[in-house]
Amino acid sequence: MASSIIWFSVFLCSFLFQYLLFFSPNFKGVLGQSSPVFACDVASNATLSSFAFCDTSLGVDARVADLVKRLTLPEKIGFLVNNAGSVSRLGIPKYEWWSEALHGVSYVGPGTKFSSLVPGATSFPQVILTAASFNTSLFEAIGRVVSTEARAMYNVGLAGLTFWSPNINIFRDPRWGRGQETPGEDPVLSSKYGSGYVRGLQQTDDGDKNKLKVAACCKHYTAYDVDNWKGVDRYHFNAVVTKQDLDDTFQPPFKSCVIDGNVASVMCSYNQVNGIPTCADPDLLAGVIRGEWKLNGYIVTDCDSIDVYYKQQHYTKTPEEAAAKAILAGLDLNCGSFLGQYTPGAVQAGLVKEADIDRAISNNFATLMRLGFFDGDPSDKPYGKLGPKDVCTSENQELARETARQGIVLLKNSPGSLPLSPTAIQSLAVIGPNANVQKTMIGNYEGTPCKYTTILQGLSASVTTNYVPGCANVACGTAQVDDATKIAASADATILVMGADQSIERESLDRIDLLLPGQQTLLVTEVAKAAKGPVILVIMSGGGFDITFAKNDTKITSILWVGYPGEAGGAAVADVVFGQYNPSGRLPMTWYPQSYVDKVPMTNMNMRPDPSNGYPGRTYRFYTGETVYSFGDGLGYSAFNHKLVRAPKLVSIPLEEGHVCHSSSCKSLDVVEERCENLAFDIHLGVKNMGRMSGSHTVMLFSSPPAVHKSPQKHLLGFEKVFVSAKREALVKFNVDVCKHLSVVDELGNRKVALGEHVLHVGSLKHSFSVRI
């Protein structure tokens, strides 16, 4: 009897515990599990139902207008900063805007944290490696996973709903410490990455563009790519940029993010552009982002940017003027406290009107409305049932591994080197400071990952390994050459895992040179000399290196670049090394020789070469010098052949009667809507896998336009990732929009269609056609 009572008591307690855990948010809070932050909690306070801003049947604009008119001026100013104030009389709690999700939910920023409830989230490869996959559907798929995990964490009080990612700045200079965070040097790839990742983050399952799953933010607007180089830092740097370079190189990813991605936010940067801080520039903010591109969302500063242009750039005489300039330029939200402190004084001095503040906070509130923040308890709304079980799922972790596999770039492969046979390799020497690192693999703006698989662990799962780090760290002050050569001399194959980490390249730290740090080169060379079998050099880094020595060393039989490959990086590297996966990644940036940085200052923003002073230009589109490896380089275990199936020889552009170009010779035509409508053609390409191994192939379509307006020597029109079985063929189609794809930007920043001979390139295949009136 007593045991039955005890059993029944245990059952009842367990039942009550589960009941309270599931139905009572307050009880969850007692256990350390918080509830989501939201406004309009009508269930707890019935009077809130009388407020129109809590009425979900009304449109966003009407709800926002109702809310704004109920606020006092001090309350309004409290909503201009990231740590937004609460208004208890209206049922509005405090909200923290700053969360990050560069390549997974991050602990950077006060809006997100991990706990025993959600100890980690899926950590995808750093963006530069994901971009190397050249796979637009993958960019979006990662965004969907990250937003699902973010919503799950929001539901238990561990995350916000506004994530200040992605970083879509152009990787203009190889020394930039933050190049790792970007999709690389090409405006088209960066645009497709940015808009794709944003769609993955933001789009709701019902496809309603007025709703947001989470709110993304494209940053750092604009021409931002100097952090701290030889005493020049981002807080003081004035980027002198031509109108042509601005519209041709730096702006396209942001334009695409807003127009194609429908992003909910754009972040202005620390630097000045042509003497004006970006966060105080009405032309760049109100004029372009909101005026030309029609941003549906809010504009936010990089953290403390207003404080920076007041105190460090001395752009205004008083802090009140600095606050007013930002608001009047079109800024809506300040990451930091500056607007909270100095906007009251700016209003008092007549520098800014209350109506200007109303406009700013209206954009902020509209974003929160679209997120459902003002819709009451999210538990019975879309995504409200997501929770810890939806974070770090096996499917999500597998996608992190697949992303790394698709991004890894095979740069060199001698016959008989890769892939290695796990059955034939009896002993594998694994050497290098990055061979068994964990945190290095996830780069910066990281979160706590679900788990780590290091490269050593990944390789050891298939073969017997013998490991020597060779250097104490990537700085490699003194290489342990003897230990390393000893194991290489007796191993069937040797893998060297070298490169960088955040001590070499990161936010606020640009590189001075492009050489492997410390004695890494010595270690690689000596090990290659001593090795008995194939030597595979693996470079883990964000930026490229001058590894000409390794490229030319016949003892180094293969080279892989693996970026910062994320939580599953070691497993992905092993998949490629042992032939479980046919590599298909392509470099998203040029790898320059050391001589390039010896003569080109990082602060010179000019993209185009200048023969008068020997300036060689930047990126594959304009650079005229030698490269170590070029944008788009990458090998596979199969050779792929391309053949042209369909392409025009002539493209005619209709011109209205009396147009000046009928009577005089024109080199280009203005891109105007009526002329461009339905002006497109198809390119069909046959792609054949000549090898014995099935795999994906990245088809990159380039065009070389006529030499007008200092046009690029070639530029990317589009790309497709296609899977082709061994010895089989696939058809790849591109639709070329004449005005979008074949246009160039002239010296005044106007887009024009270049007339004359254009050359299309796919691999070694070339096709010429003429564009005429």
C-alpha cells in the first residue's frame, strides 16, 4: 500500500511538473527558462486590447501611427537606441535590437545568449567558404536553418528577432581582416549571396512579404573595407571613391539586398565616403537606400558610429548637431546610447523636429510589427512551437558539413595524390598548428557550436594517424621541424594544416603581408622534402596567401583551401581527402603575390588600374598583374568539358526614331526602362563529366565587354551549380538580360549598354557576339 502511494505521488508530481513546464511561462522562468519578450500581452492585461496598435486585423501603417501618437517625446527618444526602452502603461517591454547571425546564431551582441537550455547552435562555415560553393539555393537553405534556430531561441528568451547580418562588403584588398565575413570580391556573387541568405532568414512559410520570420540587416554601408592597417583605422578613414567605382563595385550588393532580398535593415559604417560619415549622409541614406531602393525597414548605425564621427572625426561641433545630422540623414536606430543622450538637446535647440523622430521610430516599430512582436503571446502564432529540440538537429548539423564540402577548393592536384584511399593508407602523418584546433574553424561573429569535429578527428575516423602540431600556434615563432619530418618520412601520406586564425586576421586587425605566418613556410618545405608519400597542404584562412613556393614545389602534390570550415569542418575535409566527395568549390577572391601588397597601399580605393603610375587595379575584374590563384579557380576529381549549344551572334537594340545614335557613332547607350523591356537572350551550355567520379560542377559565365568607359576586363554574369554523373552530360541555361548583364557603369556613375563586340567565357570556351543598334 505504502509503495503504491509513493508511486502515485511520484507520478502526480511528474505530471504536474510536465503540465507546468508546458503551460506556464512563469514556472519556466523559475527553472531558468525564460519566456519570449513581446508586447500586447492581452491575456495578462485585457485593457491592451483597446489599443489599435495591438489590433492584428489592422495594417502595419495604421498600427504604427496609433502607437506613435500615444508616446511622449522622452518615450519616443527611448526607441531610437538598440537597448530600447519599455513603456509599461502601454504594455511594451524593453527590447534589445542587437543580435548577430553571420553564419549561425551568435553570442556576439547583447540580444542573444546560450544557456543549459540551448547550449549551442549550428555553426556553419565562415561566409567566405560558403560563398566558394557558388550555390544560391544553399545560401538560402542556411538562412532558413539559422532563422529557425533563432526563433526557437527567441521562444525561450535567449534571442531577439533582429539579426545584424549578413556582411556584404566587397573583399577589395587581400589584407582586410574582415574579408572572411564576406562573400568575396565579386559584386554579382556578393549580391546573390546577400539576397539569398536574407530571403532564407526573413521569408515566412506563407511567403507574405509583409511578415518576417526574423529581420536581417545588410552591412556595412558603404565602401567599408579598412579596419586597422599601418595606423589607419576605420574610425578615422575617409574612403575616397569615384562615382564609377561606387556604383559599379561597392553599391550593387546593397542594392540587391534591398531590392531582391527585401531586407528589413541596412547598417551604415564607421568610415567616411568622400569626406562625409556614411551615417550622416542624406544622399546615401534617405536618398539612395530609402528613396531609390525603397527600403521597407530601418537604417541602423554600426555601434557608436555617431559618437565616432563626433569625437574622432570631429564632423560636428556639438553632440546635439551630430545627433540631428544622423536623424535628418535618414537614420532610424542608433547602436549605442548617443541618440538617447543628445536627441533631447537637439530638439530643444531646434536642430531636429519631433516629426523627424516620429519617422525614425515608425520604421523601427513597423519592423517589429512585421515580426509579430506586437501580436501578443507568440506561442500560438507561427514559429511559436519551436524550441530547444529544433536547434542543432541532425539535419542542421549535416547541412553545416555539406556546406563545408561544397565550399572547399582544390587548388592543386598532381596525379596519384588526392583522393587518398582509406584502405591503402596504413599511416597518415597529420602536421600543423590548425590540424586539431576547434574555435579557429568557426571564425568570428561565432556562436557556441553544437559540437566540433577537428581535421585531425575527421581524418582519424578513417585511417590511423600520427599527429605533430609542428608549431605552438599559427604565429609559428619556432617550428618543430625535426618532430614533423620524422613522422612524415615514415607515413604513407602527409597532410599539413596551416594558415591563419583570428590572431592574424579579424575585425580591427588587417594583415601587413600575404606570407604564411612565422616559420610555417619553413615547416611545410622541410616536411615536403622528407615525406615518403603524397603531401597535401591544407590552408585554413579567410584571406588568401602567397603560396607560390608550394604551388611550384613538386613534392607538395595537392593544395586545399578550406576557409574557416565551421563546426563540421574536419569531417568535410576528410570527405574530400578520402574521395567521399568530389570537390567543386571555386575561389571567391584573387590570391595575390606578396609583391602586390608591397606596392599597393590598402587605403587606395581605386578599382581600376592606372598605367601612368603603375597602379595595377583590384580584383579579377580590373587587376592587370600576376596572381598566385585567380577568382574562380578550383579543381575537382573529374574534368568537365563545356560546349556551346545555343547563343546569339548578334543582339540588336531597338532605338526610337531621331535618336542621336542613328546619325553619329555611339560607344554605349543609356539603360532606360522602355528600351530594356524584354531585351534578353538565352545561353545553353552542355556540360560533360569526363571522369569516373560523379560530382557537382560550378559553371561560371563571364563576359568581356568592349573597352569603353574603363570597363572591366571581364565580369561575372551568372553561375550555376550542376550535378553531373560520371561520363554523363547536363544542359545548363542562362538567361542574359542585355541591360542588366551587358551594361557597364560610366565615369559619372550611369549604367550604359556597351555597343560592339562582347566575348562570353565559360572555362576555356569563348563565344563572341555583337551588340548593335
